[in-house]
Amino acid sequence: MRQMELGTPGLGDAALIDTTFLFTDIEGSTSLWESESQTMRVALQRHNTLLSAAIERHGGLVFKTVGDAYCVTFDDAAAALRAASQIQTSLAGEQWPTRSPLRVRIALHSGPAYLSDGDYFGRTLNRVARLLAVTHGGQTLLSSATETLVRSTLPAGSSLHDVGMLRLRDLPQPIHAFQLVHPGLPTRLLEANDGLEGNKLTAEPLARFRPIDVYEVPTLPTVVMQALRVMQDPASDARAVEQVIIHDPAISAKILRVANSAFFGLCRRVGTIADAVRVLGFTNVQGMLISVGAFDSFRTERLNLVGFWKHSIATATAARFIAAALRYPGDEAFMAGLLHDIGKLIFAVQAESSYRHVLDLERNSALGSLDAERTLFEFTHPEVGQMVAERWDLPARYIAAIAHHHDPDASGDEYRFCALVGLANRVAHAALDGFVETLASDQDAAQLRRLGLRPALWDDCLAHLHAARPTIDGFVGAIR
């Protein structure tokens, strides 16, 4: 487990831990106890033995049991999935004394949670509990956060079935869920229909956009993905990054063109990729790589995406400006701003004709982008962006900003960072879309106060974007 923070207010000496949770319970256990109490007592003992053996074998820690329900943590998400597979397989092969076999439902979700006095608290717990509540007996569901961690190390003979987006009780956003398909899984459980249909996004929008569309999106070029992985390795240096990127002359040329554009305002010319990394830093070069790779890979036939990139780069510029006042790393804020609307790019690429109607709705009505998207699609761009960012294995902070820049209160511990990106997004719209506001709206003014920022920062950031307009145009020109 990775400890992230100590001394969290309200939880005493709580530590914020990144972990994978595995929750279980027996389907229909109440009625079994009522009708077969004697045999159920024997069955439960065997159930506990089988679960304990699987959990112990794969390195899990049981931190709570409630009746027949187990709450378990794992340092390794793949180990948690192997434990789930062993539990379901061993339970299915057991001869039960009850009139019908015990069927256990299992849910897995990964993320940060507060650890205090041996128990866990927080939003991640809420999500795994809500996911368990819609799971069938004999079925194992896992969230996309866990699927990202395990997709390359599945148990032997197993696969994952994409269940889709589920609306779960009391949660503000849907969860993208997957089902573990393991040897011996009954055919009736291959499709999560009966218990899940009421939770699926089933409204009939004017256009269809399914989770599978996200996986059909062109991936970033292989060289870009390899370079991003190298840059996430703390032991890598500028030369190691260069050794990957130089294998693609076109991308190398564009990176150097962006590095030498007026946007960065360097006092000397950058001549090599390694030089660009040394002068601009890993995070800036990561941003350039994603911009160049996405611009080349995600193209449309009729939609002009130049406006999208100008807004993204303006948001990144504004985020870096605001980050200085909040004492956040400017490069991190820039990267999050650059990526915040990636879901819109996916809409444009995968559903171009329908997304044109979204843009028309925004222009010709009082609807904002989220309401227009809900009118035409099953998802909004933050939800789609979050799915794509998870599949690209982006850092958790960037995923949070992509998912919650319109609603930072839903981001939990990343509230300040997501609020920063949300403010930058609105300042960028004000600066580029022609409705220049010399004063922040009531919503933005309240956000500024909550962040401890002076109200005049809005005007200062707006002026900064106006001054940066030529360099923003230069950045867009360089990645084209």
C-alpha cells in the first residue's frame, strides 16, 4: 500500500492509502438462515474457510466482516482478482449442505481511502459497496479503475466482459464496470442483465455512444506511448527519452518545432529531443507528446478541431498562471489543463456527425456543453475523458481533473486541483469565445474565495491569456 498523506483533519491520525478493495457477501443469506439455520451454520463455516484460504494465499488483509460479508484490501490489484477467481471457482466446486448452493457476489474497486484504527473510510469504499449491491451471486464485478491495473495480468483462462456504465445509488457519476469471466462461470452469468439493467444508462438519446466506442478510438502512436512510459520511470533521463522518440522522425520534428515556438519563449534554440527534455522538463515534454500524438491520430472529416486545441492550450496556460497563486507545480497544472477536455475530442472522432449537433445546441440554445451532451448521448465529455485517461494510464491527479473540472466537489481529496482546472477552463472560454467578462461570475467568485484567492485574479488571468494569444496560436500551429 502506498501511504500518501498523514494527519487528515477529522480522522485523527488517518493515513491516505492507495489500495484495491474486495467486498463479498452471500446472495439470499437472510432467507437461508430463516429456512435452513442448522445447515446454513455448517455451510457458513465452509464458506469462511474457502474465502480465508484464497485471501491469505494472494496476500489480502481482511479488515472487517459483517455477518457473512468480507471486506478485504490488497496491495496488488492483480492479486485481488486472482483471489476473487479462486473464491468463485472453489465455491462452485463445493458440495453444499443447503438445498441450493451458496452463491457469493464479489466487487472490486481501486483507489485512495483513509486508514484509521484498522478501518477504512472514503469515496472508494462507497463505490465498491454500491457496486457490490448490484452484483449477482456467483458474479464478480470490477470497476474500470481496477480493470486498468489488471488487464495485462488476468488469471489463467479468464477474460473481462465489458458490462457498460452503471448508475449506482447516491453516486453523482456512473461507474464503468467489467465482469470477470473465469473457467466454470455459469452461462446465465455471462451477461449481467437482470440485476443490472435498472442501473444501466438506458435512456434513449438521439445518438448512441457506447463504452466500446472508447476502445475503438485510435490509440496514441506507439512511440508516444513508449516515451510516456519511459518518462514515468524515476530512473529515466533525457537521453533515455530521446532514444525512444528519435525512432519517429515526424514526431521528433514536431516536438522540436513546439519546443522552439514562441509559446515557451526560450532564449536559445533547442536542437535535440534530449535538450528539449533537459530545458523544458519531463512534464512539458509529456504535454507536447500527447498534443502531437493526439493531433495526428484523432482527425475528423468535417469538424475543425483547431478551436478545440486553442481552448485546451489556453486552459493549460491559465491553469499554470493560477497554480502559481496556489503554490501548485505549474507544469502539472499545465498538463491537466491541456487534457481536461479530451472527452470532447473522443466524441468528435467517434461520433462526428452527432457531435456537430451538440455544438449546434450549444451555439443556438441556452444549454451548456454537459446538458447538450446529455441530450444527444448517454455520457458527458468528463465521463468519456475519464475512461480514456484510465486506459492511457495517466496519473490519478490528471484523471481527477478530467473527470471533475465541472464539479470539483465530487473529486474528494483533489478538490483544489480540480477547482483550479475548472477556473482555468472558464477563464479560457471568456478569453477566446468573445464574451470577455471583466468580473468573475458569482460561481467563479465563490470558487476563488473558497480557494483563498483574491477576486482580482480572474482579471489578471484574463489579461494574461489575452497577452499570450499569439503564443497560443503558435503552439497550435506547431503541432499541426
